[in-house]
Amino acid sequence: MTGDEVRAAARSFGFEAIAMAGTAPVPMPEGAIHPQAMGLIADPHEILPEARSVLLLVMPYRPFKPNPPDAEIDAYYIASNRAHENARLFADWLCGHGVKAVMTSALRVKPLSARAGLGRQGRNTLIAAGQYGTRVSLQTIVTDIPCARADDDARGLDERCLHCRACMDACPTHALRGDGTLDIARCVRAQPESLPLPEAMRPLTGASLLGCDLCQRVCPRNAAVEPIDIPPDVKKALSLEGLLSGAYKAFIPLIGRNNARKLRLLNRAALAAAHRNRKDLLPLLESLTQLPEPVSTHARWAIERLREKTCNEQI
């Protein structure tokens, strides 16, 4: 199968760009890493012994416009869920056309993307893929298709970031070190979900249910990517009243079961209610104080903030 045939097929599965990297073991990070990265594999041959290339699939997305008075969600999570499923289907298609192919999430995508020539990491740690900037979901498929590209793991920041500190200045916890890495202990997105968010971070989450996104919003590499209106099904699912009442299942087809966990969404929905100044939701928040941690802690924190705002407004 030729490269042109593979690229044409990838586009039919919703991927706007495709690149190919070699299969030399990927450099692994040193020091503390994101909890989700702890099980990653360095050598693609552990996934497919006959591996000769790793396909990097690019599915772009556009961020959502603000959604007051309800919750927000980074459009990345919806695009990533769709890209993950489509990459699995594309791998099946390749297998049906005589290619040995395994779709995997066990490889380090960023260094492979740099190796494949998609781009280098910025100060916000993210790869910018051409006109799409960092607003992309990157998926990997290990195949036995020959790769002509040399395994060049050149390091260094995206040149556009060398004289820019926009993401570092925007990061509310100063988690970005500036060299393309971050301090996991400071990153809001990387905090353990089984524990209450540190109190100092709770005022910084805004109305977001997942992630943070501030470093992408200010990145000049994303200047050409315009936000869009939130689709009706997503907007309905973002209702804070519905979320605090336990209506989370509408998120499952949107962001996948792993992300659409009831307690995970309740945790952040409680914080979002405080940030949106939704005093009308106090009765629902009160009911959440009877639930296990960390939901109960977040609910109590939200109640205190809303009552403080009410007192300040009456002075």
C-alpha cells in the first residue's frame, strides 16, 4: 500500500493530516510525569513485533465559545474521543487491506510527532500541527509499512516559542517551566481525581469540567483557529443543574466512559457552580455534601463561596 493510498484513506476517517515516524525506541521522560503517562511504552516493537513505522494521525478541532451560566468543557475531549474511535476503525481497515496495524495509546505521542515532522513542542508542552496549531488530537497506529524517514529525535522548542512567554504568563499556577516541560505538582489538569483539589487551586478552575486550556487560548500558534458555537447536544449536557442532579450519562458518547465518570464530573461541576455564582443551585450543592470525598469537600467549598458572595452583595 502506497503512502498516498494511506493518506487518502486516513482522510476518509476524519483525519486531516498523517505523518510517519520510525520505530526506534522513544526517549522516555525523566522525573515526575503525568499519572496518565506512567504506563507508556518506549519501544513500538512491544506493540507489534513486525513494526516498521508509526502513523501519526491528526484530527483538528475548534474550541467552543463561552457557555455562561453553565459549565464549560474543552472541545479537545470530544475531538479526542472521536479521533480515538476513528483511529481504531482505520487500523481495522488497514488490516483488512493486508497491512499489519495496531492502534495504540501506549506510545509517547509528542516525541513521535516531532520525529515524524509534524512540529516541535512549545513552552506549553504541546505540538502545533501546521495551520491547526495545538488544537488537534493526535493518534498513533503501529504498522509494518516501511518508513523512509530517519529516526531523528532532535530536541528543542518550536522556534515560534523562543521569544514568547504567553502561555507561561497565563498559567495560573506557574506550572510551565518554559523548556517544554511542566511541574506536575502545580498543573491543575494533572491532580489526582481521588483527592480534593488543593484549596489554592479551586479558585483557578473556572467553570471547566475537564482540563484547563488557558495555555492554548493564549498561544499565538492558535491564532488562526476560530472558536465555534457549542453543539446543542453538548450544550444540553453542560447544564449545571442537570450535572449536580446526577445527569452525567449524556457525556458518555461525547467524551467516552473513562472521562464521563459521575464523581469526576460532580467534582468539577460543584466548583463551576461557585464560579458561575449560581446561588440557585445551593440546594443541590447541599445534597452533595453527603456524598463521598472529594465531591463533598468541593460542594462545601462551593457553598461557602456562594454564601460569602451573598454577604458581600448585601453590604
